[in-house]
Amino acid sequence: MTRQIVLDTETTGLDPLKGDRVIEIAAIELANLMPTGRTFHTLLDPERDVPEESTRVHGFTAEMLRGKPKFAEQAEEFLRFLGDAPIVAHNAPFDFGFLDAELLRAKRDRLDRARMIDSLALAKKRFLGMPNSLDALCRRFGIDNSMRTSHNALLDVQLLAQVYLELMGGRQPGLTLATTIAAPATAALGGGTRQRAPRPIEPAEAELSAHAAFVGKLKDPLWLKPPFAEG
């Protein structure tokens, strides 16, 4: 079984080095790219204010988060849920940067960057020059994101798990690899999609005569009965 964790965070701002903090963590477990039903979710007291511009993004105010657990109180359970599995996140360096800052405050080790899988980087590689936000990818893959009226970490990881499955080739991951391999071969032939002209095979008269002679030697041949004998 290949175990992975899909993760998302919400924060008070954009820069942990300037004192911004994590206010929500959501993670779900995948086995062979499919959700197992195991989840981790917590709201956190950031121990600071929540700017209005951040509230407009995720909907959380400082009052709503007051009295929630602090990160240090949830760190052990969170790390136990992560285990040693690879961690998938959309724009993963952002989430890893914030989690590292919180882990250091809690006197824990940083997350190993070798575990990081950035679904945004995967999408940019596959859909070069196209919008690759989570919403854009949901639309591209036909994933219903109508409930996503704000950035909610728990909903986002559920959507991201579906997006990640599609990025890896859907329910048949090998299809993406086949497409990737085929693309350079197409480009080597001049690029683009080339329509092949039909090339019907027309037997020569000698071949037709030989075939008729062979069929004539058969007992009650199917080829001489309708509809094969018509025309």
C-alpha cells in the first residue's frame, strides 16, 4: 500500500517570518491515491490578531478562534497522523514554511522537504501556461467545487485529493505516463495532430482469382452465402 497525506493550512497572513500563524490544519490519508476515510482536522488559536484581509479569505476571526487549542498542544497528534508518509499540498512550500515555523516554536523538528509533493508544480508541468489554482483544476477535471465559497482547509483537502488523483492519471495512473511519452514522439514528427489519409488495400486480379479458386474447393463455404455473397 502506498500511503500519502493530502494537507492544507489556513493562516493569519502570508509570511511566518513576520509573525503570521497557522489557524487551521486539515489532512486526509490516501492509500494508493484513494482516501481511506482517516482525517486530521483542527482549528488553532493563533495567539495574535487575525487581519481583516485574511478573514475575507478564510472567514475566521480572532474571536472565533479564541479558546481553540494552540499548535503546541496539537503537535504530537498531528505528527503521529503524518507518520513518515509523503505530504501532498497545493503550493506546498507555503504550507511547509508555516508548519516548520510552528514546529520550531513547539521545539519539534522541521518537516523533511524530501516528503513534499507540490500539486501546483505538478499541474504547471502538465498544463503549461494555464491557470492552475485549485478552483481552475476542479473546473478542468469536472470536480464539483460549488461549496467552496471561502478557503476552508477541510474542504480544500477533499477537493485536492480528487485533483491529485486526476493529476496522477485518474483511476488508471499509467494513462498520464503514456500520454507524456507519446507527446515527444508526436513533436518529433512535426508537432500537432496529423490526420492520416485512408489507404484502402485493393487486391490484384490474380489475387482475387486465386481466392475464388480456393473458396470453390470448400464444402458449403460461408463466403458464398448472403449477405457475404451480395454485391
